[in-house]
Amino acid sequence: MLRPASIVLACLGLASMSGACTGLIAGPEVAASTSVPVSRDSAYVRARRGLSSETFTMDVVDSARGHLTGTRYPSRTAQLGTAASCRVVLSLDLAGDTRESTVNTTTRWVAPDAMSDKAPQVCEQERQQVLARLGETLAPPVSP
């Protein structure tokens, strides 16, 4: 009789040999932290709105713990080699009180293997631009 741990290890071994994740390359995971001058609840709502406007598909939405995880997938019409063909994977954790929040993000880009020559530049720039737009949603610039 097989133990549960043996079954799990066997399944993981089979999955890794099957090539279930071939065809994609991933950039490095980048962690960042920033403070925003709004309550944790407001920061959560703003982050959720920002991710929706960036058309992220949400995997985890936990308002009680202030955790959001999602992926922005490329559109069907995205041309290979362009920023639109890059995926952006994001995990966001919020902490704070009624006056200030800390936003911790972990992000990475993922691209088709056929883009391996362009992806490090094109997809990294797209990842940074997505984070910049999200940052403007979290803490909009003060208007004069």
C-alpha cells in the first residue's frame, strides 16, 4: 500500500515529466513595498479597482486579510514579441490602519518561449509600467 506522501511525490514526478508548463519562460520574481497615505480598506478597494482596469484575472480575493493574487493574460490578438503578449503575475498584500497602509507586491512576467530573445526587455518594461499605473491608482498624484 502506498503512503499519501508517496502518491503525491509520484504525481509531481509525472507532472514534471509530462511538460505541462513547457512553452513559457518566466522573469525573476520581484518584491517591493510601498506606503500609501490612505486606510487599509481604501487601499484594498483602490488596488482591486486598479487590477480590474488592467484586466487582471483574479485568482485570490481576500478582503479580510488584504490579499489579492492575479494574472494579466495576453489578448488573443496580441502579436508575438510585443508587450501585449506578456503575462504579468502579481501577488499583493496590504497592511495598515485607518491613516496609512503598506502595500507589498510580488510580481513577475511570463512570456511565450518563442519570445526568449525579446522577453527580458519587453516584458520587464511592461511589468514595470503595470506597477506604475497601479501605484497611481493607489496614491493618485496631488493636483495643483
